[in-house]
Amino acid sequence: MRTLGGKMKIEEPAFYHSKIPDWPEGERPREKLMQLGPSVLTDAELLAILIRTGTSKQTALDLAKTLLTRYGNLQQLSALDYKEFFRLKGIGPAKAVTLIAAFEIGRRLASLPRDKKVKVNGPEVVFKYYEPLLAHLKKEQFLILILNSANVVMRDVKISEGTLNASLVHPREVFKEAILESAASIILVHNHPSGEVEPSLEDRNITQRLVEAGKLMDIPVLDHVIIGYRRYFSFREAGLISE
């Protein structure tokens, strides 16, 4: 580790150093993409294209391999914020911003519906669209999906951000939005930054409270889906919410 401009930069070992322009043309990431398409490139090669330049001791590809070795995979790497990227040796402001923007574009594309109307016929549909947006976050976010009578999502609303508790997720705030939108029903969605999806006691209590409030207001809570890394938990599937 060394200091650069008052900031601590994390040193990482180089894999090997050989200038990319000296490689055979078919092995250079950019040329490889142009000739064969992006699907044949490895994660490290795609990252190298975004990083563009390396350091005096590492090529852009070496640096990309270093990042993947340190963080394990693209999912973990995509969760880094600007300060965390900038602490890594070889990643300056321009590279940090480029990587963050690329990961955010990927998340937004992954979460876009395939058509304008998204019909929820099971928790896997909810997971498909909200895992890219929520699984990487370091704080819990609690959303409600507002559905019409055909179980089509009209829109989603963020109710709270932070550790879930009854003061943050109050029935008044949840159902105010549902009433304004003339919702036929709602689905609760929140993420677990740990990646695990087993509901906590507070998750269970809040869900039960909102289910009971929904019955009184004739706006049923169809499900509560907890989003984790590549997995989800559905209260309805687990038998914790019933008709």
C-alpha cells in the first residue's frame, strides 16, 4: 500500500506484463471483439476494454484480472462505489467513473421489462426484474409494487431505505401510495445486503402487520419477496401469506 495525493492506494501483484499492442492481433481484446463479437470475450477482457490503459507494471488486462481476483466476480466488483474503486492502484477517476457507469447501465438494462406491461404471476417474475437493481446495494430498500386487477405492475414506489423496522415501514405510508394509484393489490419487495434471504423476525412482523392492514383496506398484499444475491425468498411460496 502506498500514498498518492493523500489517498491510500491498494497495491496488487501483477500477473505478467507484456504490452497489449505487442500481442497477436487476434488476442487483443478490442480487435477480438470487433472480429468475433463480445460474447467470446472473457470477463477480464471486457473489463480491460473499459479500463483502456494499464500502469507501468501492468497492462489493462492484467489490471482487469487483478480486480476479478481480488473481488471474485463481476457481481461483487459491480457493488463497489467510487471511493472503493479509486483506492485500487491503477484505477484513477476516469476509470472509476467509466466502470461504475458501465455496471449501472448493465443493471438498468437487465431490469427493463421485455414489454411495457409486466404481469406478475409468481415471485420469480419479481426477482427477475428487481435482482439487478437491488441485490448489489449496501443498504436495505423497501418497495411496493402497485398492481391492477390483472396483476400487471402499474409502478413501483420506494417506501424506505435503511434497516427495516416498523417505524420506517408504516402501513400509512405503504397504503397511501396504493390508494392514490387505485391499486387492486400490492407486492412488497426488499433486499438483504448480506445476500442471504431468510426473513428476520422484524421482516415477519412487518409483513404480518401490512397483510392485516391490506385486508382492512381491501388492498391485499399478494406477496413479500426478499431479494438476495442470485436467490429470493417468497412469503407466499413459504406459506406465510395466504388468500
